[in-house]
Amino acid sequence: MTRSHHSPRPLTRADVTPEGLWLNRRRLIAGLGAGSIAGGMGLGAWAQEALVPNEWDAITSYNNFYEFGTDKSDPVQNAGDMVTSPWKVTVDGLVDNPGDYDLADLIGDIPTEERIYRFRCVEAWSMVIPWNGFELNKLLAKVGVKADAKFVAFETAVLPDVMEGVNYPFLDWPYREGLRLDEAMHPLTIMATGIYGRPIPNQNGAPMRLVVPWKYGFKSIKSIVRISLVEEQPYATWQATNPREYGFYSNVNPEVDHPRWSQATERVVGSGLFGGRIDTLPFNGYADQVASLYDGMDLRENF
Ligand SMILES: Nc1nc2c(c(=O)[nH]1)N[C@H]1C(S)=C(S)[C@@H](COP(=O)(O)O)O[C@H]1N2
Ligand SMILES: [Mo]
């Protein structure tokens, strides 16, 4: 195990544009008409190209899932032994219907839909990922949020037999994250159970992971086994590990640099275009929909 998180790393084969991506991209761009996801946000043509979904291979073989190792290629190699069915999720705290649920029962009849989201890691790389999932607010409505709940806390499974990383205390396991209740209820916030219409691969957080597209990727916690409604701002792994570098909010913000690197641009993984770098957008391009959540807040202080 190395402790390379968020530090510069040498280029590897994973940095090379996958063969066939160019053709695939042209095909998909041709399908992006006026009013498409990209066009609708008023981005330039080059940015529209960058918005075309990354290929399956890039999304599922270049991962951060430290329970399975700290190299980007560790999760795809090591996560295969995690058994994700059956899967228990504990729901507790300030809810009407607490319990240890089978995931299938917890999701019940909530339908899944596709959401194509930009995904921006705090390490200044990004992808575009076609998730399948459902709004977290639908799950929260089912379990019944009590009036005094102010935050939602999440925990990842700790499976020492299959997750080599959790045997080493370089993070205080379990991996934990949290959202303010209004962030959790926002319609952009989803629980993902699939990618490209297929069940979500283990390395991407099977069987269910959070996706919060306007925040840095580390907020999007994987392989969730506990959801707690709480009154106080919960423990969040990276914030607690290095509060100088990682905040609780972690909204994507090109104007607030990480202490060790700029956040003004990002490298699009799997893209050869313009060296694969594009400008990073406030709230990762979702400002229209989420900036009002932070009205009156100093986003430098609350980074
Ligand atoms: N449990 C857990 N969740 C996690 C992580 C992790 O190490 N453990 N890494 C985070 C980080 S830093 C990122 S960028 C995303 C990566 O998601 P992906 O591998 O599906 O692209 O997962 C996030 N969720
Ligand atoms: Mo990340």
C-alpha cells in the first residue's frame, strides 16, 4: 500500500487516449442537437466535446476506492471479490422507519433513471458518467426524515477479507461522508446503482453509491452500508484527515485552489482533446441549480 492520495503521480498507460474514443466521440457529438445537455448550458463546442460520456473502460478502470488500494488501477483488480448481494443497509438516527434493510427492500419500487453527470475529482481530473439511479430524496421520503434532522451521514462497508486497505489505518475506516439535509434532498443528488445501463461495477461502488455532481468526487461515497439522519455536521473522512486541504462542503470551485495545486482546470480522463484539459466550472457546471443553496455563505471559508 502506498499513500499517494491527491499527490502528483507519474503518467501511466491509463493516461493514453483509449483507441476508438475519437470515433465514438464524433458519433455521440452528432447526436447532441440544440438544447442537448451541453448546448443547453451555453458551453462552447470544445466543451461540448468534453461532455461526451467517457467510455466504459475509462470509467471502470481508473478509480479511487482506497479500501481496495490507492493506485487508480487497484480497485478494478481487487474489488471483484466483494459480495454485493445480499447487501444490508442500516438506516438510523432521526427517521420514522429505522432498521437494517436488505438493499432490495430499501429501494423497493423506486424507479431508476439515467443521469449523465460531469464528475470532477479534487485531484483535478474529470469524466462524464452516465449513471443509473434515483434521487436520494425518494429514499429519504420512504424512511421518513424527522423534523430535527439537519444532516445525512453515510458509511462504506468495512470488509477486511476483501478490502486490503482497511487493514491499514491510513484512513480512519469506515470511509464516511455527509451532506447537509438540503443538499441531500436536492434533485441532482442521486444514489447510483448502475452505469451505462449495467449494474454498477464493484470498483465504482456497488451495489449503491452516492453521486453529488456539483461536489468533488470524494463526497460521492461508495458501497454504502449505513445512512444516518443526524442533527450535527457528521464526520467526513477527507475533511477529518486533512482539514487544511479538504472541506466539508467541497463544492467544485475553480477560484479556490487546493493548497498543493490549482483547481482552475481539469484533465478529462480518456480524452486527447486539447491535451484533455478544460476549464473547471463553478459548482462543476451546476451553479444554476445549486448555487442558491449557499446564498450568503463565504465559499472560500466554507470550501
Ligand atoms: N468508500 C469510498 N468511497 C469513495 C472513495 C474511496 O476511496 N472510498 N473515493 C472517492 C473519490 S476521491 C472519488 S474521485 C470517487 C471516484 O469514483 P469512481 O471511481 O467511480 O470514479 O469516489 C469517491 N468515493
Ligand atoms: Mo477524488
